[in-house]
Amino acid sequence: MALDNLQAQVNEKITGITAYLVNSQAADGSWCYCFESAISIDCYMIILLRHLNIRDNTLIYELAHRIRSRQDPSGAWKLFYDEPEGNLSATIECYYALLLTGYTSKDDPQMQKARDFILSKGGPHQAGSGTKAILALTGHYPWENTPEFPVEMILLPTWAPFNIYDFVSYNRVHLAPLMICRDKKFILPLTDGPDLSDLYPSTPAPQVDLPSFLLKAIKSGLKNIPLPTKEIHDLALSKLERFTLARTEIDGTLYSYFTSTFFMIFALLALGYESRHPVITKAVTGLRKMVCYTGVDYHQQETTSTIWDTALITYALQESGLVYNHPTINKATEFLLSKQQTGYGDWQVHNRQGHPGGWGFSRTNTINPDVDDTAYSLRALCRPAAHHPETMGAAWKAGLAWLLSMQNSDGGWPAFDKDTAKKWLDLLPLPDVKPVLTDPSAADLTGRAIEFLGNYAGLASSNHVRNGVEWLLQNQESDGSWYGRWGIAFIYGTWASVTGLVAAGVSPGHKAIQQGVKWLLSIQNPDGGWGESCLSDAERKYIPLGFSTPSQTAWAIDTLIAAGLRDNPAVTRGIEALLPLTANTGAASVYPTGAGLPGGAYIHYHSYRYVWPLVTFAHYLN
């Protein structure tokens, strides 16, 4: 394709995407795209409604329809298109939820296939920790075969060698209610519910025990509390209850997450709350408000991504030419400013010098800011704040200061909590959730923080950036790539790292950047695009997808442009591939390129097919 013609097509695509985004902005200045994650969340909502005897038959039917439509011909359910065979935990949850609806039975041929798959994989004993917890709560799995964190752990101070704040914030809000349920061995069975005993093989359940050193440390840490053992235990339960309720948002959800709210509801029931208690009723209402229409069916979201999507789109529109005072940008700016967090949260436990100023992920999030949302909100506000320092300067400075204060002592950036990477957590018998127990520095977070600081905050020569650069250079993979924690996966991490290094003033000729470029060029698809499987995330090595996706292709091209390869034939081929990918309606358009839990949860961001191509097209022309 002639270069002039290619640039004309890119210009036309920018105009089309821009017009679409401008016209799809909500009245309050935000953009509301579906946060489409695991099919499991649909299952959990059905389980919750049925066990609370809430007869929302319309929602249950819609969710059941979605679950059935995503069953593989083999009978299993998958987390992503190319997951080999199927996913055991997801299949158990879908099987259980569908039986609860009453719209299908065990005699259904596809349900029989699902049961056969579950048995072939070892049954619930081999499922993930969350699946076991949900089965235990509803009377289908023995609590004794799940790890028991003593509730007294909540009483240990933050300076103790082992304490609940060693876990990352989003894990803590799941762990706290589960500690209550496990302590009470609480179950809420249904008299008319399905019998799942035929899912279990004849082999006994494995015994799961916490390390003895942890139990001894907790016991030792309680010696200075001058109370009888039972009173200490009751005090711990009471503190766990207060801990949980104190972290509910205005919509009634716990930290704005479905799963933590689900466990909170069961914990409150375990503590004696009635099922129609106002706290529980409000929580359920908050969860129902998170149901979204995907364009095909209805999905129960784990959370909403409104602030993330709005920050990304506001930034992308300005990168592609929309002026800072355009009405669309003005409205988006007002929305983002209204969502800046001005109160202290759990992040302060490990960041005592920091002051509020960050942004969170979801619309209702007011107490749990994160590095990525803050960095992109600041990008979105950069141009407007520069022109209106009298009205936006204070917000900008507070956000920047909070972002800088969150840098880990090793030089990298975490997502939610500073310096939480304690090694003892690796010894817990929770292999499937090990990646979400702590919040270590990540290449994608670090690279994007540096890119923001270098390109938008004028801090390329600061110690913060120099330390971040050093961390990135030390954490490059042997093949030249970087692993990205919150996206799929090595393309994502390499994009963030290379663009960050260049923004920090590292020469494109530097060995690390050249190695990253060489790796990216080596994995380009025959069609000119890029595509990486979610299997990369689970196995921690690059695995090709077999077809190109819009977001991953855009990330790869943007990396090459930043490294000085704008006129390289590989970039030209990439742009030629990206143009039609933005209009693709097949598997490439829905493949999840966002990461949640490696091997357990992946995210299809509906905004990504617009945002990242738009940014890359703009960088290509400019």
C-alpha cells in the first residue's frame, strides 16, 4: 500500500473512532463500557440470589442464557478461546449455577458432558480456592479441607512480622469475610437445591494446613492481650466485622468488587444478620446495578471500569488531536476531577508519608486508589491542568505526589499497596491465588509510571525515574521481553517498559530496548499484527495466540514507534493489519487481553478496541 494512501486511511480511521467516542460519552462526562470478566461472576450471582431467596427470575434467566451459550461442545467451560480442554473451576461453577436455576437438569446431554469433564479432572478437590469456598458456603464441600486463617490474626499490629496487611488490599477484603465464614464453618444449604455428590471421585479430599510457623507467630503475638482465649476470639470476630463494614462503598458493595461483596454477605449471615438486613439488601442492590449488556447478552460484572475507561479515552482523544477545551474533554475532565480521592485508605498503612490524591478503577470506588488509574487520570488532565492551573493545579499536584509516594523501595511501582512483597506468603497452601496475595513491582505499572513522569510531568531526570529505569533493566526477561501483570502479557509488559525507558531518556540504541524490539519483531504474525494467548500469563512464558488482536497489535506498533522504527516495514505492515482489526467482529474483537488472576480470571475491556488503536494511529502520524 502506498505510504500516502496508508496515512490517509489512518487519518480517516482516527476521525471515525473519535466521532464514535465523542458521541458515546455519557451525560456526566464518563464512558461506561462493560468490564467483561469470568463467566464465574454470572454463576455467583445466580448462587447468591437463590440462596437469599430473591426471585429475580428475569436476571437469573438472562445470566443462565449467557452461561449456556458459552459452554464448549465438549461440555466444559473455558476462560478464554484457546484454553486447552476447559477450566475445571469454571465448569463446576457453571454446572452448579445452571442446576440452581431449574432451567436444566442433570439429564441434559450437555450437563452430563460437563459432569464427565469435572470427574475426569479430579472433581472439586482439584478446583481453585474460590470455587471450594463457594461450595463450602452452600454445603457442598467440607470446610475442614480448606485452609483456616485464625481470626485472631486481625488483632496483630501492622508492625508484627505476620499480619493481615501483608496481603494486598483486594485480597484482604476477600480474606476477612472468608475468615469469619471458615471460623463459623457456616453453610447456607437449600432444601430444594441440587445434589453435587456425584461430582466427587472416590479419592479423599486433600488435607490443607497453614504453616506451623504462622500459627505459632499468631499465638505468640496474642500473648500481650490480657483476656481469656474465648474473649480474644470474640474480639477478633468483632474486629473482622468492623473491618469489613468499614470498607463498604456508598452503593453497599465491599471495595466495589462483586466477589468480596458475595463473601461479605455470607459472613454477615454467619454472624447472625437476617437475610433482609439493610446492609445485605443494599449490598445486593449494589451488585445488581453492576449488570451490563455486552451487546450480545447480560453479564454480571465483577466491578465497573468507568474511571479507567474514561481516563484512557480522554487521554487518547487528546493524543489524536482533540483540543484540551473541546466540550467532550471539558466534561470528561470535570468527571475525573470529581472522582479524585481526598481521603486516606488502607494504602497509608505501608505509605505513611503519602497524602491522598489518587484515582480508583470503578465508578463507586472512593477508598481504594491505584497507580495505573492515577497515572492515566493525570495524563488525561495534563493539558487542561496546564491551561487552568488556578482551578486544576492543586488536584494535579496531589495526584502526582501520591503517585510518586507509591514507588516501592526496589524502584518499581505496585498497583495498590507499597512494599508488600513478603516472602512468607509464598509458603501458604494457596497456589492458585499466589499471584494476588501481594502487590510486588510490575513492569507494566513501572513502565507506564515512568512514561507518564517523563513525557507529561517533566521528571525524566528525577531520582524516581532513575530508580524505576534501573528496576526495569534488572527485570527484563532473557528473551528481551518484559512480563506485564495486568495485561496479556509479554507484549503488554514490553510495550510499557520500552515506552517508559524512552520517555526517561534511555537511547533507543540501548541494548535492553534493542533486545525488546528484536523480540517483538520475531513474534509478528504473517498478517502483520500481533496476538498473544492468555496461556502466557498462566505459564509465564510467551505463547502465540494464532491470530492478531486490536489491542496487542496496537501495543506492539506503539513500542516500535517509540524505539525509532516508525518507518520500518514491520510498522507499515502492522498499521495495515490494525486498520481492519478495529472493525473486526470475530474472535479477535472479544479475546480478553486484560489480566486479573493468572490462570483464573481474564478481562475483555470493551474500550480497548478503540483506545489503543487510536493512540497508536496518532503516534504513527505524529
